Amino acid sequence: MPSLISVQAQSVPMTRQPPTPATPTTPTIGPSTNSGLLMTTTQLAAHAESLLGQRLSETALEELLFSLEAANYVEWVGVVPGKGTVWDFTQTPERLADAIVQTVIARLP
């Protein structure tokens, strides 16, 4: 499980960057924090590796996360120097559940 790390979020120029979110307060990165479920791409890749037993490409994972952010399943929080891209997964379970329910309902006769 990724460790909890308190960091100050600061934007850093990226080659591919989604729209800038509202200025975040100092997030605590890690599972089940008071501010939600915030993780860096690196932390998520490490956690996935511990669950799956296989290392995921952080580049490929970040591309997937940007796609999920564009579809409103995760939220891009910002970039923390030395830590990487920070993602907010707090609402992800509900958003995915809503998408599944909508798909099932659309396929019912």
C-alpha cells in the first residue's frame, strides 16, 4: 500500500496537460485521506504491481489516466515537483458504477 506523503501541490509545465483545476489546497497523497483518495501515477503503478504481480508502464498508465480524466472518471489534481502527477480517485467508484448502470439500462429490451 502506498505510504501517506504530505506535499505542496504546484503546477509544473507538461507537454500534455489537461485544463488546470481549481487551485488545490495542500493534498495528502495516499489512500483514504480526509481530502479523498489522492495518488501519484508512480504510487498507483506500484500499488497495481503489488496487486497484479506485474509492473505497469508509468507512461502507458498516465496516458490511460488522462483518457479517464477526459471522460470524467478521475480528476487531475496537478503536478508536484519530485513526486509527479497527482490524481483524485475519490469519486471514481461512483462514476464507474453510474456508467455501468447507464450501459445496462441502455441494453435492456
